[in-house]
Amino acid sequence: MVLTHTAILTNLNSNTQCLIDQIKAGSLNDVFKGLKTKKGVVFSTAVISHFIEEEEKHDVKPLTAKSQQTLKTMSSGEQKKALLDYLLEQSPDYMVLVNPYDNLDSKSQAYLKKRLESIASKTLIIQLSNRIEDILPFILRFGRLKGSELHIYGNKADCLKESQSIDKPFLGQIPRPLNKGFKNLNELVAFNNVSVRFGEKQVLHNITWTIKPGEFWQLIGPNGSGKTTLLTMITGESHKGYGQNLKLFGQQKGSGESIWDIKRNIGYFTPSLIANFKSYQSLEHMLLSGLYDSIGLYVKPTKAELQLAHDWLRLLGMQHRQGVYFHQLSEGEKRLLMTARAMIKHPPLLILDEPTVGLDSSSAQLFVTLVNKIAEESESALIYVSHRSEIGLKPKLLYELKKTPLGSEGVRKVV
């Protein structure tokens, strides 16, 4: 079998699953000759999610048989290492990589890149990537997936010529809230020498971090450094804040507040939330559910609320799509709408957790434009969490978690 490593650039309209199915079925003989009789494997976050589900529902643990840790509790880097080890044990003839660097810090990316380069001498690599900069250096053939159609180009330069940015500015200022309804606080969140341990593993060590109204923070740190632990303490989902010197929205943690008292002060978006919204929801109702922190809208909206939803749709350039349902939007449009949903009540704190994972460069550029606009035109504080340094993002402050033998410590920097 002649090895012709191939990179296929995808975007939000690409039917990647259809392409993977065609590759596995050997129905792309003009492009991947001979694969029908060869053994192939798929390396993707979707495959990891499948194994997590099998582990939780059926206690089947092919990826973690040699580990005492569950797959779900591993960092993204550990999960992908476990998956790669498992796939290579099957001695595949070819491997399909789907956005392999998503959710990985620079160290984990470098490790994965080195591993993939080492296996490329005997295993065909087919890389599907939303980002041009993620293409592996040994790739020799290039293509683009337009919808369900695969186009192969003679060289890399011809392929990249079709790369276009999205020119879609957001017109006007972000809509104002219907009513403020929040306390005026000097400090929204205040960690003072907070430490967290899980069993024998010390995760966070003496974290001191204060978030004030209107501040724009980017939270960074390597895989497994405790970013998720820190966020769940802020959102009230972790019990690790009890008994510690932690104040959330003016109230000492554990002083009688409910999780809903905390959540009403927070707008939150991460791409995995989109899967929760499976029912047929109009765009207006999706936006307005953010006023009630509910999955779906279960009350009749007022005229003022409907006008607010229309104002947000106009800002996002979706006013002409009022008759469509949320599930009919593209992935990029869903993320813009979900961010507007998180922001519609103008919460004291807006948290965006890895919001551009899986987006192509143009869609990520558009998303970053909206985030900057929210930061500039609102009084909400922002925490933006990402491993990837998105071009054009304008945080003013950086909080970096650095691993130490005693657990991760935090460093505050002015950008």
C-alpha cells in the first residue's frame, strides 16, 4: 500500500461523519485506493465520549484497564494519550484524525505531534482539520470537504487559496438588559489562599484571585492544572469551596447560599451545552431561556422580552431567521446564539469555557469579535478559558495556573 498522507480542511458546513463513513466503506477509491480491505481507526473527541459513556453505563474500560483513574476524570491530554495507545495496539493500516489538537495545551500538542510523526512511516494518516495551522508537517496531499463533497488539490498552495475570512460585523451596540436586578459589588469572586485536593492528589495550592466588575480575564494553564476545578468552585457545582476563604458575589461560601443564588449571577457557555437543547426551540425562546437559566422557555414571553430577543437577533445578523429552529442553525451560529443567551440578562460574570473548540479559523474570528464587543460595551466581567491563543482576542488580565509538586499555583498578569 502506497502511503499518501492527506490533510482535509473542513468547516462548519462539512459533513465529516459522512466522509469518515465513506473512507471506512472504501467508497472513495479514486482518492484512497485500497482502503476497503485495510484496517482503519478513528481518533477523535467523539470516540473518547463514546468510551466515557461505555465506562459509565456498562463499566467497560478498554482505555483505562491499566489505570485506577476513570476516563472522565482524566485531563484532555491524558484521555487522548489513552485513546492513541489503545488504537495503536490494534496495528491499524490507517488512522483518521479529527481535529486532534482540540482541548490540548502546547505540551500535549507537541507530544501528540511527535507520536503521530513516529507512526507515519507505517500507518497512513488522514487528518481532518478545521485549522490550517494544525496540519501535520509530513502531510503531502491536501483537500477540502465542502458539505459532503471532497475536493483534492494538486498542491498545498492551491488548497489554501480558497481560505476566506468571514466579513460579518456586528452592527450597533449590544442590547441593554430589561432590568439590572443585581447587587452593586466591588468584588464578584474572591479566592484567598484556597487549596483543593482529590484523594492523595493535590490539584490547587494557595489560590488567591479576585475578579471585579467589568474585568476581562483569560484563564490559562496546562491540561490537568485545575482550570475546571476552579470554574466549578465559582459556579457552585463543586463542594470543594466549603470551609475555605472563598467569597462569591458578596457572600461567604457555605453561609446558606443555594447553587441557584450563585448561578443567577453567572452567564455560562461551553460547546457541550448545545447538546442539552434537543427540543424544537425557536431562536427567540432559546435566547429568552437565558433570563430564567432554564433549558427551554416555559413561560409566555412578554412584549418587552420578545423585543429584547429581536434586538439580539438583529445584532447577530439573524433577524431574518426568526422562523427557524435552533437545531437548524450551523454550529458557528449556535455558538453565537448561546453566547447571547448567556449574556441576555447582563450577568455580573460571564464565563466562556473553550468556546472556539472545533471552529474553523473564520468562525472563530467572528466569535472573538462578539466576545470583544461584549467586554467593551457591558459591565459584566468575563472569564475566557482556552488553550488556543485566538488572534484578535483582547483580554486585559491573565490568570495562569502553573503546576508545582504542591499543586497548581496561580499567577496574575496584566496583558
